[in-house]
Amino acid sequence: MSVTQILRNDRAYTLHELREAMKKSDWRAIDSNLTSAEKLQLRATSKRRAVAEYELGMKVIIANSALPYKTPAAPLPKTGVLADSWLLEGDTLCFNDARDQAGDIILMLRLALQAFRLERGQYPAQLKELTPTYLKSIPADPFSNMPLHYKKTGQTYLLWSIGPDGKDDKGQPIPYRTKPRNIPGIPQAPPSLMPDSKGDYVAGKNR
């Protein structure tokens, strides 16, 4: 399921929950985490306005989620405290989706590359040689909507996505944020991707 569809489903569910909550006389107290100032602001907000602000905010978030990753998005409209407390973090969902897609695509390509090498004795010079025998088509990098980068290096290869920073670092992997602990007998996990990571998402080097 796409992020856009997830957001649409969440909007429908949230609107239902919001309208049910508003049937109660104390509907303005449905969010206990509001500050005193926010509660004062909420008292001046009608039910219709609160719902309209939420719907407007979600409309922009859903539209932005359909754009390619890192595409300049429309700014969120100014909404009241109630709508703010119900709106989802669209950017976080889009990053998680792009990261998961990139991981799946890299794994699929690694398996196809391995099958190619087992049958032909070497890795291909270009990814397009994998089609149509091993893959119907070469999937795009979800972080750029462009082809993934591949370079054959002797008897092995380098395969990478440009990662969340949107910059091709020529296969330089995303580094550890902090020096990893060296625990005897336990292999170190590769560095993880974060929304502000710098470097490329390199097969076998990142996760």
C-alpha cells in the first residue's frame, strides 16, 4: 500500500473518530496534552472549523506524499491546536517508505546479480544486462526516481542508491553516527539510514 493511500485511510478513520468525540459535551478536552493557552484557543474554535482545518491540513499532506522524494512540497496551512494534534507526519512516512523500497530493490538486484554471475561466471557490465532473463525491468531509485547506480569493479561490484540527501556521492556509504561498540563474537550492524543521513545507501554497507 502506498503512503498516499495510507494517509487517505488514516484521514477517513480520524475524521470518524473526531466526529464521534465531538458528540460529547466536553469534546474540547479530547486532547489532554494541550497547554492552558492552547485550551483557551480551542474554546474559541467551533466544531466545523476544527474539522475543516484538519481536512485542509491532510489534503496538503496527501498531495505532497504523491510527489517524488525531496521534491519541493506545498507548505502546510496554518491550523489550530486540535488539527495540529491530529495531523500525521507525512515527511516521516515518505522517508520510511523510500528507505524500505530502496532496501527491497537493492536486495532484489543483489539476488539477480548473483544469479547472473552463477550462470555466466562474472557480473554484468551494466544493470540492463539483467533484463529480461533475471528481471523484467530495472526499478528506479525511490530517493531520486532515477536508475540506481552500479559499477563493476574487477570480480565484484558496487551498487548504490543516492540516499535521503538526494546527492550522488559516487558510492561513498552513509557512515556511522557514533563509533560502534566492538563486542567480541557479535558482528557489527551496518549504519542505518536516517532522514538527514549524508552519503549513499550502498549495498552491503548500509541498512
